[in-house]
Amino acid sequence: MLEVSHVSKSFFGFAALSGVSLRVAPGSFHALVGPNGAGKTTLFNVIVGRYRPDAGEVVLAGRRITGLPTARVVRLGLGISFQRAQAFLSMSVLENVVLAVLAQQGRTHDGVRELAGYEDARAAARELLGWVGLAAAADAPTASLPLGDLKRVDIAMALAGRPQMLLLDEPLAGLSRAERREMVRFIEELLRGLGLTLLFTEHDTEAVLRLADRVTVLHQGQVLSEGTPDAIKRDARVVEAFLGE
Ligand SMILES: Nc1ncnc2c1ncn2[C@@H]1O[C@H](COP(=O)(O)OP(=O)(O)OP(=O)(O)O)[C@@H](O)[C@H]1O
Ligand SMILES: [Mg+2]
């Protein structure tokens, strides 16, 4: 589904990524892990076209997307939910998802009041909110939601384009232990149910081991190891690198 080949990216001479390659199989859940500053978010930014790599290629479902603008990449079937939620806190939950649906369709609108008029987009947004279990919160002010629900809104927005694949950057960040467990279950049920391919980053080891089919370990901008969660757990290089940090 996704193939990253030999991607390098430097900032002012500092190599954030050096020759990173990874392949994400269709329908699999693939974790990208590594210590702070390893290059995980940078790689995501390269994949979604926010950063142009200095070298290397990104191929999505057989199509070269290297350097394409983010809006194009999203329209080609990649849903994105990054660490900072994208929903506008001043709008209702439904309005946020309607905006995402309209953006996905490349449609413009003349302001929030107008959103009441887009019946088809509103219907699509209600369906998406149903998928993430927030149908009852459609008319709630987004600012009133607990963080776990806000992250669900963000995922509903990422699903607005009916992507084949989702990128989640630290979906559990900031959540309590109980909320994390709930979010892991939610991600598992929703995305497996939809048959989506998932590439995600996460510092919560327990969640990674529970969710991931494959794990790629990044360390100082390079791939240190790649394999099943069980193999990664037993990889001496990984243990050493993490204990060293
Ligand atoms: N736009 C930028 N300009 C300069 N340096 C950057 C930029 N983006 C990332 N970096 C640097 O690249 C390195 C990798 O950062 P990145 O955010 O990808 O790490 P990460 O693995 O996502 O870490 P974390 O787990 O803390 O989110 C860091 O040293 C960071 O300071
Ligand atoms: Mg990051």
C-alpha cells in the first residue's frame, strides 16, 4: 500500500532522516517507533507532502506521490490525523466534519452559517460521526469534548475522503491510561472493520505491541530494525538503543 524508498531529509545540515525505507502491506497495521527526535513525524511530513525529501521516493498504491501537495496526497487515498487535532474548537462537532467532507470534495463555502445548507455533506458527516461513535455529540460545541472524543473527531475528519490508508501520529498522546486502552480498542475495531491500512507512531509500547502487525524502529533518522512486534521485542540492537537513551 505504501512504499518509502531511501528517503533522506536534512534541516540546516542536520540529517533528520538518512536513507529510510519501509513497506506497509495492504490491510496491515504498521507502527513506526523510536525515541524523541528519531524522525518519525518528519517521515510522516515527507509522506504527506509537507516536506520535500532531499532524496528518495514515496509510492502510494503503486503511484509515486513524492513531493505532491498534501491536498493531492489526501485525495489519492491517504487520511491523516496528526498529534495536534485539526478540529476548530469554536465550531460544532458536525460542522467540523462537514468542513472536512467539503474540503475533500474540493468544494468551497462562504462561512460557517452556510454549512447548514450542504445537505449531502451533512449526511456524510453524520455517517462518519456514527463510525467513530459520536453521533450523539454532533451538535455539541467541539470545545466541550474530552480529549479522547476530540481525537475521534479528528479521525472522523481524516476518514472524510474514504481513504484506503490512515496515518496517525501519536493517537494516544495526552490520554489517561483508561482512555488509552479505550482508544486502542476503538482504533482496532474501527480500522479493522473498514479494512484500512494503518501507519502510526506511538510511544506507548503496550499499545504498539497490541495493535501492530509490523514494527519499524527509527533511531537517529535511520531504520534500526523492522519486524513483527515479538521479533522487535527480542532484538538486542533495539533493546540496547532504547536502554541507552
Ligand atoms: N522543520 C524543521 N526544522 C528543523 N529541524 C526539524 C524540523 N522538523 C524536524 N526537525 C528535527 O528533526 C529531528 C526529528 O524530529 P521529529 O519531529 O521527526 O522526531 P519524532 O521522532 O517525531 O520525535 P517525537 O517522538 O518527539 O515526536 C529533530 O531533531 C527535530 O528537531
Ligand atoms: Mg513526532
